[in-house]
Amino acid sequence: EAQVTQNPRYLITVTGKKLTVTCSQNMNHEYMSWYRQDPGLGLRQIYYSMNVEVTDKGDVPEGYKVSRKEKRNFPLILESPSPNQTSLYFCASSLGTSGASDTQYFGPGTRLTVL
Amino acid sequence: QKEVEQNSGPLSVPEGAIASLNCTYSDRGSQSFFWYRQYSGKSPELIMFIYSNGDKEDGRFTAQLNKASQYVSLLIRDSQPSDSATYLCAATDYGGSQGNLIFGKGTKLSVKP
């Protein structure tokens, strides 16, 4: 089944404790992206990757890191999480021949709480 | 700051009516536009995309794009209670690179039986 998977789905952590949210797709997509969704603020792009080893900032990259060492995986790293990073996170992927213009398929989401 | 704006709603329509959802965008360079549906607690799923001025129809859904007015709309004919969800409008940002997608905050639609 073609899908985007994220792990963990739920995470409660404490301020400053490094964490990684994994994202994997099995559709051989070139383009992958991370979003956060907050009430009243909507869905905002954090980072995206047009291809392996190519990443770029979205609208809200502060406090996050990403890497794209292989096509299928695009982990989101929070080196020192803070309470304002409490949010619902979505990973998405697309075929990528036209960047963000291709249809993006979203993962199920990761609900992160930072205490 | 490039923006996509939507009325947050809620928009309430009776079952069988036409629901009209609207969106405006600030970046004249945007070329691709998307409508996503998101049920509460779920991930967004694509409903329609549109690149060219005019109308695009897919079943009960019609997307309309007017680049001169920087306006995108989604019409849902014969609305069903299962259409009750938040609808997200998105536009590509070509100011920097091809990878950035800007979402509106969404319009909540409620279809009453």
C-alpha cells in the first residue's frame, strides 16, 4: 500500500530533550516536506526537500533540523525542544517533478507535547 | 509575508445544497492551487488542484481560479453530511523556490441533514 508513515504518532517530552520524528514514504517520491498545525494558525511549512541531500527552509524553520540521506526517509529533529513546539506535525511527499506543485500525500500526523 | 486567506467559518449549509468556499492569495507568482479536506484529527487529503484560469470539475466538486483577482474557490454540489470537514486552500510560492507551499487557515464546513 502506498503511504507516508510517521513515528511516533504521539509523544510527550520535556524541554531540552532531543527528539527525532521519523517520516518514511514507499512511493519513490522525490519531494518531502514537514508541516506543523496549530489552532488558529493553520498548517505551516517547516522544511522541505526536493531530492536526496537537498533541503530548504519553509516558513517556520527555527528550532528544527532535517536531513535527507536517502530518498524514502526525511526525519525531523528537535535538538532542544521547547513548549512552543507543542503541535501536530505532518510529513508529506509528492512525486516532485514540479516541486510543491505536485499533489502532496500526507502522513497520519505526530502529536507532540513539550512540557 | 505571502498569505493565503480563507474565511474560517463555520459555513453551514443544508444537505443537498451547494457549498461555496473561497480563498484569496497574495503572491501573484503563485501558479498552482490546491484544495485539501481535513476531517477532525486526521491528515489533509487532496480534493482538487487547479493551474489554469477558469473552472475544473471533478464529480460534485468544481474548483474555480481567477488569477487576475487572485481568487480561488471550491463549489461542492449536492452537499452531504460526510462533506462536513475543514477545507484548506493552498498555493505554491514561487518567490524563492519551487518547494514552498502556503496554506490558508481553513474553512470549517458543516452540512446539516
